[in-house]
Amino acid sequence: MKVRKEIKKRLIIIFIVGLLLFQPLTIYALTSAEAKQNWYDAKEASREAQQAHRDAKLEYAADKSEENNQKVIDTGKASLHAALDEAEAWLIFVDAELDENPEIPENLKDTIKDDIVTNLGKIEELRDEVDEADSRLELGIVFLRMIGKYLELVTDVARNTGLVWVHIANTYTDTIEDYLEQMREVALGMENNEDILEKLDSAKAEIDDARSNIDEAESEYLNVILPGTPLMSFSNGNQHLRIARNHMIEAHRSLREAYRMLVE
């Protein structure tokens, strides 16, 4: 009988370990819609936990008993855990969106996914620190650490967002240039094509300027790292993309005029 109980106990342990091992696979099998809803739910739970913590601090301000002090600590830990759950749910949502977006190249997906895994690891480390906090002071220290990690997360998001914008801009530029070359091929076979070719040359110059600014934007986004000046680099990258967009607008205008000349 004792041997059977021991075997049964081991089987239960193996079953639980198996569940823990396969849990991440279940999480990452979510669709982006499901992951997004989980993120919204986590955000709501985080707001409720923060409100409970605020209420506990008000109670302690009115009655500084040991019981109320412990309630502040307990609700503070719950609030920090809820905030970490929200951040985790958001990262999983981003991961699911990546999997369902065929327009982002695999090398960029891999870079973003690496950052997601890194930040998920930071969340697990912070969870352990929250669990180990036994006083309001220790909770405050963990909270400050969370702010630092949040800044790192925001930096990664800004860099990756900028790189996605760069990819989209390059894709759009490639499309415009393909149209330009097709129109040039047609124009070269026509008589009195000088005005048309002039418009196409003007569009090509604008496209070249756009590409130059897109390259500059990419360089700036790659510098969105800590330590450093990530906000300045992100802002500079955005500015270069705005300039590139203006060049593309001018290129598009020249192409429209060249097309009008072709059909007339």
C-alpha cells in the first residue's frame, strides 16, 4: 500500500511538471485576437489592483495599525504583480501579431521576438523580487526597479517600431520605383518623350532622396538603446521618415504628371 501511494505521488508530480513545461506552448498558441483580449483583461485587473492598493493606503493613513500596514504591503504586492501580468500579456499579444503579419520580414521578426523573450525574462525576475519584498520600503525599491525595466521595454518597443516603419517605407519606395522604371521603358519607345523623361528623372531624384533619409532613419532607430539618448535617436528617426515621406509625395506627383503625358 505504501509503495502504491509513493508511485501515485510521483505520477502526480510528473503530471504537474508536465503541465508547467507545456504551459508556455499553450500561451504562444493564442491568436492575436485572443492575446489582445487577454491583454485588455490584464489591464482591467491591474487597474482594480491599483485601486485596492490606494484604498489600503487611505485606511492606513486613517489608522496606522499593524493590520492596515500589512494590508498596504499585501495590496502593493498584488498591484505590482498585476502590472507585471499586464506587461506580459502585452508582450504575448505583440508576439501573436508578429506571427500573423506576413509583411514583416523574418529577420526583423526574429529581432523583435528576441527582445520579447528578453523582456519576458525580466518580468519573471521582477516577480521574484516582488514575492521577496516584506516591507513597504522593499516594495518601493522593487517599484523603482520596475520603472527602470519599463524604460528598457519602451526603448525596445520604440526601436522595433521604427524598424518596422523603415521596412514599410522601403517596400513602398520599391513599388514606386518599379512603376517608374515601367513608365520609363514605355516612354523610351515613344517620340517627343523629352518632357516625360524629365518628369521621370525628377521622380527618380526624389526617390533617391527618400531612400537616403530612410537609411538615415534606420541608423537612428538602431541607436535607440540604453544607455544613451534613445528618445533623441527615435525623434531623429521620425524626422528622417517625415522628410522621406515628403520626397515620396513629390515623386508621386511627378509620376502622375508623367503618366498623364504618356496617355495623352
